[in-house]
Amino acid sequence: MVGLVVVSHSAKAAEGICDVAAEMGSAEAEIVAAGGDEDGSIGTSAPRIQDAIEQARDDDGVVVLVDLGSAVMNTELAIEMLEAEDDDVRIADAPILEGTLNAAVNAAGSKATLESVVEAAEDAREYRKLN
Amino acid sequence: MVGLVVVSHSAKAAEGICDVAAEMGSAEAEIVAAGGDEDGSIGTSAPRIQDAIEQARDDDGVVVLVDLGSAVMNTELAIEMLEAEDDDVRIADAPILEGTLNAAVNAAGSKATLESVVEAAEDAREYRKLN
Amino acid sequence: MADTETQREAVLAAIDAVAERLSAEKSYLTDLDSAIGDADHGANMSRGFGAVAEKTDELDGDIDDVVKTVGTTLISEVGGASGPLYGGSIMFASQELEGGITAETSVAFAEAYLDKVQDRGDAQIGSKTMVDALTPAVHTFKKSIEQDDLPPLTALAKAVDAAERGVNFTVPLKAKKGRASYLDWRSVGHQDPGATSTLFIMEELLDVASEHLEGETDVDATSPEAVEREAE
Amino acid sequence: MADTETQREAVLAAIDAVAERLSAEKSYLTDLDSAIGDADHGANMSRGFGAVAEKTDELDGDIDDVVKTVGTTLISEVGGASGPLYGGSIMFASQELEGGITAETSVAFAEAYLDKVQDRGDAQIGSKTMVDALTPAVHTFKKSIEQDDLPPLTALAKAVDAAERGVNFTVPLKAKKGRASYLDWRSVGHQDPGATSTLFIMEELLDVASEHLEGETDVDATSPEAVEREAE
Ligand SMILES: Nc1ncnc2c1ncn2[C@@H]1O[C@H](COP(=O)(O)OP(=O)(O)O)[C@@H](O)[C@H]1O
Ligand SMILES: Nc1ncnc2c1ncn2[C@@H]1O[C@H](COP(=O)(O)OP(=O)(O)O)[C@@H](O)[C@H]1O
Ligand SMILES: [Mg+2]
Ligand SMILES: [Mg+2]
Ligand SMILES: [Mg+2]
Ligand SMILES: [Mg+2]
């Protein structure tokens, strides 16, 4: 199963997003929060992200959802620092909460692949909330 | 100043999003979290949202950021239940975290209006995270 | 039109009956919601109506006020989509009962309720939501009263049958609204929880109405649909 | 090329000097960041280099390993954008120092560092970031060494001057990268914190290099730019 990592500048936001996603019929999916910096205050941390990726990772790879710019930079750095090959770890270009929900639902499906989960996350960009 | 309300199914996510937004040079802006249902578990609650709107509201109105469908429904209901005229309360059709950040930065500007804040929030739909 | 005291009694009895039924169906509704949602519809509905039922002694005032309080209580107590949909729509539609409950005001209530649900949730027929149970039920109720001049209880029985068809109709559909819509194709083949709870509530309303409204025979045996279903 | 022990001493001295300077400039950098960011750049940088300075006794091994550890420590300790930008780029560029510090390897280090910052952050010149200080500094350093055959200390002094022009250049620009870009037009008229810390670090490197590298006179008085600035 494709794992998910949620990288927000806020530890609370990352955890809360994981909680909402876990309710979307996808309690089985591995969704790991990596929010905040080393000491849990606002920021991001490459080593924390690296740990989260390693935790979420199994045979089918990992999709990482991010919030602001430095979350992307630290995630890229975390991916570079992984011991094993890193071509099964992808960053989704998607809104963090909405993308995580879509990705979690997709990942829970029996036909899910790394590509389909990334695509589901990125489809969230098109999601409209008002009629 | 235009106030902001963040309505997520998760109380943690709503608070975390407010924390990140508060760091964006907009500590002055009134950003109120309204996450979770009546007893704080996953969901949304019209009365909680109504309270948050009343708290965030001053002369320039309020923009509400939402996550999933029922957050929209409960926000609409909350707006209908407001005592005073409700045409200064708007729901942004925007990704919740990214929209809140954009809106917070815009709201902190001296030229901010209700329209400009909604527009800033909705511009976040176009925000790309990867190069 | 039954006198106000009888009406109030009927409404309070309906609240109790609905609360009891939803509590009995709690795990069934939750199972339905766990397949295509977040497994809380049973808890949401039984918590909501449970809270209303606990308030029955406070529920005085006119019928429309009593019904309005049902709505506002659901709004406060139900965290999910069904909170604004059930609670908000009941609150809104309650104003149609200002003159008490008659065949006419019941139709107006039903129509206002359906309008508000559609307006709030933006679901169409076939979106696989409570709207699929509600629309045929309200249409049937209105037509039975206004065009066919059927007695209210008979009209309500036909409406219940229509709702049941609507519930069954949700099974093969792909969800287009609510959480289930996230599942896309995987939502096909599952019954919608909100449509199902709508049916359960209507069944209880019919039951209580049968007991409280005079001048009507027991429709369970005589409505054409009941007969049809018996024959299946 | 100075011997390895002298090089190590110079690197450790540079770490201490940078840590001290950034700690002294902490509130200034934070003020800059509070105007167009989240008011933490001073804290980020002084915490990061403070942690490196506390490790100096553990910093043995070859020069490139020492420098690499500077990078990884910054990665762990600096929460903001400057963590991956400074730390990740130092870590990456450290491999250019495998043969120790010479004029050549210094140029290679500087180029690799700039490349990585640009690659990681996708900022161009004029995006109002550290890249605006770094690019002219690295270009000037390389040209001074490779084309003009200037002594390394002179080249470094020219690079510092170039960085300073870059810092000044950030003031009138609109930010296109990083948090400041959220402010859009409101970012115009403010000096970029990351460009500023880049300049501070380079100033310390020049200072320490002047003290540790032999065969060069004090450039502060003799570099054309220093003279120019004196005249202003
Ligand atoms: N937009 C909508 N329009 C109409 N009905 C909806 C809509 N969204 C959800 N529903 C109904 O609500 C039901 C789910 O309610 P519930 O589980 O209590 O809320 P939630 O989905 O927030 O957990 C669905 O089965 C569906 O019938
Ligand atoms: N994409 C980027 N490319 C280059 N430099 C950047 C980028 N984003 C931010 N910076 C630099 O980082 C500095 C801010 O660092 P800091 O305040 O420590 O991090 P944060 O912005 O995460 O709080 C900016 O002044 C800018 O020079
Ligand atoms: Mg549900
Ligand atoms: Mg729910
Ligand atoms: Mg900062
Ligand atoms: Mg920061």
C-alpha cells in the first residue's frame, strides 16, 4: 500500500489533517504526520520528514504532501538523505489538506499505485467547494 | 480589519492552520479557529462556527475558509443564523491552509477589503508548490 | 384537523418513536456509512434525536415552535453533514406549520424541507444522497393529496413506499455529493446512509400518524403499495 | 596551500566567528525578517551556527568532513527555509574540499554551493533572496581567481563587496520566492534577511582568512572596493 506523509509548518495542522484523512474510509492507509521543526515549533525539519517517510514506506512507495515553500525544500532534502533508492518517494503538487484526503481515499483502493495516488492528490487542485 | 475564520473537521488542523497564518506577518489579523464538532471530535458545528464568526467580525467583515462539504453546509447555516445582517461574511472557495495564508497576508495589508481578502484566498487555488 | 393538544401529542410521540428507531438502527446506519463514508451516521442520528427526545418536556409552545426546536437541537448535536441537512431543513420548514398540522401544511412542510435540503447540499436526484429518498417521497405525498385527494395517511403511506424505492435506487449509483463522492467508482453497490435514515424516520412518522390521526383506517393493509409489497 | 592543521584551525575559527557574529546580529536579522517574513531568521541562524560551534571539539576528520558536519548540523537545527538552503548546500558543496582548501577548491566549493542553493530554492537573481548576494559574490570570486590571478584574500574581499551590493540590491525588489513573496508589492523597500546573513558570514570568513592565511596583507585597507567604501 502506498504510504502518505503530511509535512506542514505546524505539528498540529499535520496531525489534524491526518486525523481527517484517516476517517475517509482509509484507516488502513499509513498516513504519517511530519509537522513543525525539530522542537515542535512552527517550521519544518528534514530529519523529521526523513523519519516519517521511512515509517510510511513499504513496497508501494510514499507520497508526500506539503504546505509552504520551505516544506518542499526540506522534503527534497529529506528524500536525498534517504539511505535506499528514492525513486519511490514523490512530492504531490497539491493543496495539503484536500490533497491528503484525495490521496488517502485513493491509496485505500485496491487498484492504487504510486502514480494514481499522486494524481488523486493533484486532482484536489480542481476541487471546488461552493456551488 | 477583515477577520478570518478557519473551519476544519479537525480542531487541531484548524488551530494549526491559524498558527501558521499568524506567523505570516499578520499577527494583528483576527484569525479564529472553528474546528471539530460540538464535543471536539471530527466534524463541524454550526453554532461553533457562528461563535467564531462573531468573534472575528468587526467593521470590515469576515472571510471563512472551509475544508470538506459539510463544513460548507454548516458555515452557510451559521451565517443564516447570525443575528445581524450577514452580507459582510463570505465563504472563500479556496484550499483551506493555502487560502488562509494568502488571506491572512492580504488582510494585514492597509488596502485590504472584504473582496481583496476573498480574492487572495481564492488565488491560492493557482499556487504551485513544485518547480 | 386534529385539535392542538392531539397534534402536540402526536409530534412528541413521533419524536420518541424516531429517537427509538434511530437508536435501534444505529449500528446498521453506521455500517452503511463505514462502506462509503466515515462510519458515523448511526451515531450522528441517534445522538441528535436522542437529544431531542430528552427535551420533550421543554417542548411547549405552538407546533411550529416545537418542530423548530427539533431542528435547532439537531443543528447543535449532529456534527456531520446530516446536522445542517436534517436540522437546518427542519428548522426552516417549521414555519410552514404555523397554522398547525393539516394535509395542506404537511405538504408545504415537506416541500420546504426538500427545497432546503437541495439548496443546502446542491445534490440532484441520482447524486446518491438522502435527496434520492426524499424527492420521490415528497412528490408522491403532494400528488396524492393535491391531485388524487387521498386521505393524508394513505398519502403518507405512498410516500414511505416511494422513499423506499429511492433508498434502493441509491445502491447502484455512483455518489456525486458528500463524503461518498470521494470514493468515485468504489461507491457503486452501496446503499446511502442518509437516504436510509430518511426512510426510517418516515416509517416512524407513518406509524405514529396512524395511531394519532382519527378517521383513517390502518393503511399498512390497504395502501396499494403495501399490498404490492405483501405480494412480493 | 596551508598545511592541514592550519586549515582546520582556520575552519574552526571561522565557525566560531560566524556563530558569534550571527548571535550578535540576531535581533537585526529578526527585525529584517519581521518586515517581510515570520521574524525568525535571526533565531534560526544563530541557533544553527551556535549548535555547530558547540560541536567544534567533535569536528575532527578531514576538512571536507568537518565542513559536511557543519551542513548536517544546520539541517537538523534550523527549522526555516535557511536550514535546507544553508545546511543542504554546505553539505553538498563540502565534497569539493576533499583535497583541502586551495584557491581552486574554494572556487569549486563556492560554485557548488551557489548551484545547490539555486537548484533547491528555484530563485533567480532578482527574486529578492540570498541568491542576490551569493551570485555576484561567487562570480566575482571565481573571476578574480581564475581570470585575474588575484590572491585568494583579495578575491574574497572583492566577493564580500559584491555580496554587499547584492544585499543593497534586494531592497527595492519585489520578492518572488520564499515567505516574502506572499507580501507581493508590500515586500518592496525591505532588505532580504537571507542575503544579509550571507553577507555577514562572508565578512567573517574574510576576517578569519586574513588572520590565518599567510603571504597576504590586510585587504580591508587595500582592496579597491574597501577604498571606495571608505570614500563614500
Ligand atoms: N451535499 C449533500 N446533499 C444531500 N445529502 C448529503 C450531502 N452530503 C451528504 N449527504 C447525506 O448525508 C449522509 C451522511 O451523513 P453523516 O454521515 O451524518 O455526515 P458526514 O458525511 O459528515 O459524516 C449521506 O449518506 C448523504 O445522504
Ligand atoms: N526559494 C528560495 N530560494 C532562495 N532563498 C530563499 C528561498 N526562500 C527563502 N529564501 C531565503 O531564506 C530567507 C528566510 O530564511 P528564514 O527566515 O530562516 O526561513 P523561513 O522563511 O522559513 O522562516 C529569505 O530571506 C531568503 O533569503
Ligand atoms: Mg458520516
Ligand atoms: Mg462525519
Ligand atoms: Mg523566517
Ligand atoms: Mg520560519
